[in-house]
Amino acid sequence: MVKEVKPPLSNIQMELLKLYSVGVDEQTLKELKKEMALFFLKRLRSQADAIWVEKKYSDDTFKTLE
């Protein structure tokens, strides 16, 4: 039987583990989840905007896809 070798933890996993060792209340955890979601949403929007400009998309581009 071959055992699956898992990769080491990522840098974000390590930082979250540090946070978990201290512990936070449910409200703080909820706020943290929201901030992380907003952070990744902002990055994704920025990447999408860059592609939009690079590909020279317009509103008409997407109207033709409907």
C-alpha cells in the first residue's frame, strides 16, 4: 500500500494557524472571514479589469454573448 505524501502547509495556512493558537471569538472570526473574502474579491476584480483592457472588451462584447 502506498501512502499519499501531502505537501507542507502554505504561508497563509501557517499564518492562520498562528491566529488559531491564540483563539478569537465568533464575531471576530466572522469579521475576518468577511475581510478575507473582500480581499480576494478585490484582487479578482483587478485581474478581470486587466484582462478586459488587454482584450479590448466593451459592453457590446458581452451583449453579443447573451
